Amino acid sequence: MKHYIDDKQVAERYKIGRSTVWQWVKDGLLPSPVKFGQRVTRWDSDDLDAHDAKAKEAA
């Protein structure tokens, strides 16, 4: 089952501010979120896990 999280939860996960989440997406440092509606945007936690694993391998 897919698990989606909002920008507040992404910010908590990386210990950054919510505006930084959006800046990181813009800069390509985080995967793009999924839009479920005009005002509903979420990140697939599996995408974030894969992104983290890839970043860890590169380090």
C-alpha cells in the first residue's frame, strides 16, 4: 500500500523548513511530489526512500 506524506512531514523527515522542501524540489534535490488535486500535493514515501538510498550510495 502506498504511503503519501505532505510537505510538513517531509520537512520533519529532513529537519528542514517547509519552504526549503519546495526549494529542494525546484533545485532537483528531492523528487517531485504527486498532485492529487488543486490544493493537495504529497510525496510518495517509497520515492523518498529510494532517493535517500541513492544519495547515500553516492556519498
